[in-house]
Amino acid sequence: MSKTIEARTYDEALAWLRDNGFDITDAPGTNGRAFLRKYNVSAAIQKTPDDLVKIFAYPGYLIGSEISKLVNRGYQQFLKTSKTEVAATADHLKALHSFAEELKVALGLPSLYNESLGSVSESYHYDRIEDRDKATVDRPKRPWETAGKQAAAAGKKGRA
């Protein structure tokens, strides 16, 4: 059973957000862009050319005055800003999840099953291997890769 969801216009979304306790601040120097805040979580939305609304800055917990990004390292989730990184607590994650679900309702976006189960991170780093997502030729050489070549070269010299 699919449920049809109607997208809201920018003005309808702002009215819904105001009625449901969101603090709304117009972005300085721009027209049709607003910052939203609730539960110490913030996001930004903007008006599209066809008078609908889209998310400009995805929800993140506020650390100082900066919107953090949720990073999942497998063993722990972190709130990361340009200046700091803080371990995410259950209260942080609950606030992020509640904010994101309410924002979807306000904008007329579908609520997806996997996102409804819990918080979705901006990026995932389950292992500690850096640059794994890059092409093999673009990755820096690992110590065991360079050590193997040096040992092979030393072995050849010893046989001569």
C-alpha cells in the first residue's frame, strides 16, 4: 500500500514549521532561504523556482553556532564541525531523529523505513583504513607495500 505524499509550497512549509514550534530565521542577504531550529538541531531550506521547498543544509546538531555533521565510525557516532569533534550521545541522536522526521512532514517528503529506524549519518567510516574509497592508483602506498619491495630487493642482492 503506497501512501501518496503531496509536496508543500515554501510558504505552506514555513507556516507548518512555525505552528509546530520551529524557530525560523531568514538567511541574511538571500531571498527564499531560511534557517530552522528546534531541539538544538538546525537545518536550512530554500525556495525552488517552482515555489516548492528543498533542503539546503541537512539537519545537524548545533555545536556553538555551527551545524555539525553526523559521522559514523562503526564503534561510535560523532558530531563533527570544522573546529571540533564530539562523541554523539543518545540525547543528541534522539534530537536529530525527531527534527529530521518533523522536517520531512513539514516539507511533504516521504519518510523512508531505514531512516525511520534511527539517525542516518552524513558519512560512514567503519574501519580505520583511509583512502579506501579512492582508486588503487590514487591511494598512498601502505608501509607493508613499500617494505615488501625493499625486502625483495635486499634478498636479490644477498643471492648474488
